[in-house]
Amino acid sequence: MHANPVLSAPKQFAFWRTIRFRWALWNTIMVLATALLALYALRYGARWALLKELDEVLSDDAREVLLSFSEHEAVDWAQLKAELAHQAIGHQNRGWTVTFFDSAGYETWTTPGAQLELPSPRTQPQGEIVTTDGVRHVWHPTPNFNGEVASFAVGVRLDLVTGMLARLDRWGSLAVLGLLGLAPLLGYWSAARAARTVGEITDLAARLQADQLDDRLPVLDTGDELDRLSQTINGFLDRIAEDARRKRDFLANAAHELRTPLAAIRSTVEVALAADRPADAYRDLLADILEENDSQTELVNQLLLLAENDAQQKHPGWAPVEFSHLVERAVDMFRGVTEEREQTLIVQELDAAAIHGNRDHLRQLINNLVVNAIRYTPPRGEVTVRLTCRGPGSTATLTVADNGPGIHRDDLPRIFERFYRSNRTRLAMRGSGLGLSLCKSIVEAHGGEIRCESEFGDGTAMIVTLPTIPVTGTTRPNEPEAKPSISVPA
């Protein structure tokens, strides 16, 4: 015999397949990738900034040397060489060097102590700063050419730049190594809460039973996605628990309502069998049984209709229905009843409206609402029916109002619950409490909504809103006239 997969023990996953491990792994990869990209960008930016600053210094130095030459005056070579030698000694740590070249491109003089060999001006462009063999240099021709000196070059070593970049690389490597050790721990720690929430969801789902839906996930009020997930699941469980409670209550109430007529039928049969009776007495007893059977049949039909609408089954018989025609027929059918009860049935407005749906269900909806209004309207009272439509493809609004005792505010939120009896239903001692819930089920099955407006002691108005379709193409079949009745339960 195979074990039930729902009740069997949960499968134990390998550690490397857990959320914590994968979260920590991806966190490490992302952190390291980000760190490497940041380190590369930092190194590139630092190299660019250092070279730019070095180029500005070289340009300024070359400009100062150019200022020493004049188009019309002879150059004091001894003084110029002394100043350049002094400056070279001051920048010895950078390897700063100035070299003069003749017209053939050969070196004629260079600053003392220099260890740089600047390339001949024949191999480099004029005024452009270039790098050759680790030396950054720039070349310019002299404006005061005297045959001995035709050009000069200024250069420095890149040791300082490469040294700073090397130190940056070392510190960056240490930082990456530190992140390599810290990122998995941080990723594993950050995954702990998510994994804990998922684990709690799993444990909760394993504990839940059809008759035990009270457990809920903890909410930490952090406002993040995990809290939203917990709140969503808790709300879903609340709806399931409420639906299960309503179904239990529905079954209990249905059993109670069915038991009463069955008990009455049984007692009537027992009385009939207890002794011989005249034929008239047997006919009276059979009439009582038939009346109870009709009541039970009506209740069963309503329960079946509720179950059908709960399943939202649209039968093939659904078709365009002239809703305004159904309202008109219902008013005509119950007008005689209201006259007999000394009531006034008023149609304030009756717009043309068509609905795609079940004709019988829609007719029962209208009849239930009109019957309820008539039942709770006192003599010389008024029942008002109004049907308004904004136009084809929009909505139709049916309002059935009475000036009866109204509904207490405490009962209003529950009047559409199955088997619930409001204050006026209890006072009238009529109805099973399925009428309005049946109306709500029919309206919702047709994509509409129903609401109640009532003031205790000042009448009640039932308002139904349904989606409409174009009137063209709807049918008016020849329907038999139904016998007016107000036995439909509220």
C-alpha cells in the first residue's frame, strides 16, 4: 500500500540545494563581482587622475622652458642650465629631466644626475605627451634656434604612479579576500529569515487540517516582501476558515430545516396509522403531508440552486433575456395580491434592459424581492419598483422598496447569509432564511451585485445592479402566467 504523499514525512534536501546555501552562494558571487568591478573602476579612475595631474605638470614645465627662449634676444645658456639643474635636483625623486637636442636630433645637454634617457625628437610628435619605456615626456622645438640647440624634451619617471597603483592593487586584493570570507557568512545570515519564513509556511501547511484552521504565520512588521507573504497567506487562511465555518453552519442549518418537515410528516403518518379513521380524516392528513412535502421540495430546490450558483455553472440555456419584461410581468402578477392586502404597487420607472443569463433564475430573483417587499409592507402601505438602465453594455439597476418596519442595523451585515433570519423575519415567523441569500447567489452568478438600504422603522430598499447587453436580439417567449404567491422565504 502506498503512503499518502500529503501525510508522508517531508523530503530532506541536500545542503547545497537549500535556499540558504544558494542564497549565500549568489550573494557571494554578486558581492565579489560588484567589488571587482568597483576595484577596477577605482584603479582606472586613479590612474587617469594621476596621469592627468602628471601631464599638467609636464606641460607647465615645458612652458617655463619655452619662456626662457626669445625670438630676438640671445639665451643665457649658463644661467638656464644652472636653473634647470637646480630644479632637477629638487625633483630627483621623480626623475625629472630636461634634455636639449641639436638640429640633427642628437643630445647636446641634459640635467645632471638624471637617469632617464629621453628619446630623440625624431621619434615623437611635437607637443604631445607620450610614454616610452616607463617615461612620460613631451618634446618642443626652440623658437630661438642657434644651430647648437634646436629642440628640448621634458620627462619624468612613472615610478610614483605605478607605485601608488600597486599599493591600491594590494589594498583592493585584501579587501576582496576579506569580502570573499565575509560575503558567504552575510549571505547565509540574510537568507536565514527567508528560509525560516518558508520553513514556517511548510510546517503550517503540514499541520493544517480541514477542521483545524486556526494556526497563522507570525508577522514581524518589517514591511518587506516576507511580511507581505505572511500577511497574504494569513488572509488566505482566514478566508478558507471563514468559508469552512459557513459551510458547517450551512449544513447544520440545512439539516435542521429538513428535519422539521420530515418530523411533521412522520407524526402525521403515525397519527393516520394509529387508528381507523373516516375517509375525510385521511384526506385531511394526506393534505397535511402534501403541504409539508411541498415545503420540503421548495427548500431542496433552493439548496440545489444555491449549490449550482456557488459552482458558477453557466448552463447552455443561458441566453439574452429582456430583464425589463420580467420585471413588468412580475409587477402585473403581484398587483392583484397587493390589492387584496390593501397595498399599492407602484412602478416609478421601467427602462428597457437586456441581460445575458438564465431566465428562470432572474425571474425568481425578481419574484423573491417583490414577495419580500409585499410580505413586510403593512396594509395601505406602498411597494415601489424601479428599473433604470444607463444604456446597452453598461448596467441595469433594479430597486424594490417598501415602507415596512425596516431592518435593524445589527442585522444588515448578515441578511444575505444563508438561514439567517433578521428581526422582521423573526417577527413575521415566516421564511427559512434562504430567500435573500438565494437572490445574492443569482446576482453574483450573473456578474452583478446586490445591497440593502434600510432604516429601522422606515422601510427597506433592495438594490440590484446587473451588467446589460444590447436589447436587439433578445426574445420574449410565450411564458405561462405563474400563480401569484408570497410563500417564498425571506
